[in-house]
Amino acid sequence: MSWSVEYLKAAANDLDKLDRSQQIQVLKAITKVAQNPLPNYEGGYGKPLSNQSTSKLASYCKIKLQKLGIRVVYGIVKEDHVMKVM
């Protein structure tokens, strides 16, 4: 079951700043992870961000596109099956 994907305004702006080939790769990665965006310890594709006490992103997950040098950060709303890209 695929989750719905929502983009925050800042994420949409960042996506628009990428060139077309980078946009395609990022959107493919987001589409793949949207099939199961849960953290990998729950059987999903997501990799949790570090759990440092000072980190504001501790409850979020990431997708790393190493060749592009891009990291996509997203949060999950489990009740509504929504993946929010930040």
C-alpha cells in the first residue's frame, strides 16, 4: 500500500531549484520510499536521523542520494498514511 506524499513549501522550492535530471532522480526515490516510508527497524525503507537530544529532526527519516549529494528529510503521519517531505 502506497502512502500519500505531501511537500512542505520549502521542500517544493528546493525541488524546483534542482536541475531536471536531479528532480527526476529525487522524485523516483521519494516514490519508491512512499511504498513503505516507515523506519528500517519497522520494516520500511526509511533511515532514521540521529537521536541527539539537541536535534530538532530526531523523529524524522531520510533518503540519501549519495551520488547527487542530496538528502531528503521526511516525517510520517501514521494515522493518515501521509509522508511529509521537508
